[in-house]
Amino acid sequence: MRYNLSEKPKKNISFNTMLLRVALVLSILAVGLVSFIILVVVSSNNLMAVEGSSISNVPSNILPSYSTCSFESFDQQTNLSGWFFKCENPISTVIVVHDTASNRLQFGVEMIDLIDLWLENNYNVFLFDLRNCGESEGDISGYGYLEWQDVVGAINQVRMISVTTDVVLYGIGTGCTACVLAYDKLPAPGLSESELEEYDNSFLNLEFDRSYISAMILDSPAKYSDDYIVPIVTQNEFLGELTQYFVPYAIRISSGEGDNYNLATVISRMPIPVCILYGGHDIFIGADKIEQIVQERLRLNNNITMDLVVPGAGYLESFNSDKDMYCDTIIQFLHTYLG
């Protein structure tokens, strides 16, 4: 039998070529994966680095009398700045929690009309800047994933300076996430000693639980906490269509939160009065999605729920589109459920 020795090198050449091709494909995939990760990290850093707008110069003669406040966030690492407006014989204190990249005057000078209305109806008002916004400290924004700690700090501050025995949280945009997370993370009232052991001492040292929140007003609440981030990524970030679900995850991890919170579930089941305001032409969060939250809330807590949809208004445009209706709804809500 004869062997054609020339065939063996051909087999080796073919095998080596295959190895090279596999190595090349794996290298390309590795480079692509690394590039994708870098893109996600860069995009998340861009979003978290966004600073809140500075407070506009408001003439002192049109502002109601107030006292300035400096206090710590719940993380005890971030100093926050705010204004406290008080009235005679207050029913409660409204704490305003603004949207990401804004400040304590979410609606600019027009916000003063709302402050006046609250004071006239016997409600104290507490405005403050979230971290990395206005006059507060902090280098990053968490789209509610960090700011819930600011809300808890604000509640604690109000508790020390106000004669009221509870607060009303008024969240706007991502401020809704911050308010809902703050409520959800605080211990429920009436927990047993064994149940309280599951909480960190920092919560127990607060000397108040979620029952201190008597009601909640939410302007444009999302179904999930990531829903505020996804549209920004797709609209503003390079290859955002590819990274839209990964950037929110990176922001959550950077903020120390693992879950994409189902805000709709928490909102619909809160045993406290809730008022939901939104624009009928909201394509950022989606008016249809907010309507689903409203319907589920009405199904479970119809007797302590109020809502307002402003036709034609977009995301966070309800106040400016129809200020009278917006303010009347809030005051009616407070009168109906809090007195």
C-alpha cells in the first residue's frame, strides 16, 4: 500500500486555518463585548453626572416668609439645602420632591402660587434640593435610586422643625420613584421585635416609620423605576437602542439597588390617600401606562384615590398647561382626605 505523504501537510494547514478563524471570531466577540460594556459604563456615567439646574433668582418680595435649612440625607454623607414655609395651626407639612436635573422650584417662579395656596389652606411647605441639584451637595444623580435617602432625610428634618405630626410627599417625575422607595423602605407600623431585626439600625434610629407619611401626591408616576431612564438613553445616548436596558441596570448597581422597582404595585396598594396627576399626551412615560396605574389604584383603593389627566399636556407639563385645575385638584385632595 502506498501513502501520499503530500496530503498530511494539507490537513495540518486546514486545521490550523480553522483554529485561526475561531480565534479571530472569539477575539472580535471579545472586543465587541468589551466595547459594549465600555459604552454602557460611559452612558451611565453621563446620566448620573447630570447636575440639577441652579435656583432662579426669585425676588424676595414675592416669596412667602421662610427659613433656610441645612440637613443630612439618610446616608449621613450628603448635605442638603431647603426652605421651610410655615403657617398658623398647620394640618400637615407638604414635602416637594423634584425631578432629576431640576431643583426645589420645579416649576420656576410659578411654583410660588402653589406654595401660597398650601399656606392659605393650612399646610406647611418644605422645599429642598435633592443631591447634585440646586444648592445641595453630591456629585451624582440616581434617578430616585439614591434620592429616596434624601426624602427620608427631609422627613426627619421636618419632624424636628415642624409642629405637624405627619407629612404629605409630593413627587414630581423621578421624585415619584424617590417618594415611593422611601415609603417602601421605611418599616411598616406595628412590626414585631423579630420583624424589626431585619432592618438596619439606621432605620430604627429614625424613631418614625412609614405611618408618618399620611398621603402622597404623584405627578407622572411610572410603572417601573427604570422607565424614567430608558427614554433618556434611547433619545440622547450613542447606540441607545442597544443599551437602553443595560444603562438603567448600571445606574441601579452604582446606587446600591439591584431591582427595577415595580412602582405601580406599591402605589396601587398603599393604604394611604394618593393623588395622581399626569398629561394626556405624555409620550415620555406613556399616558396609557399611567392610566393603568390609576385604574389598578382605583380598583384596590377607590375610596382614597384621586386623579387628574390634563388633555394635551406632555410629560411634567400638567401644571403649566392648566395651573388652576392642577392646583384645585391638589387642594381638593388635601381637603377631602386630610381636612
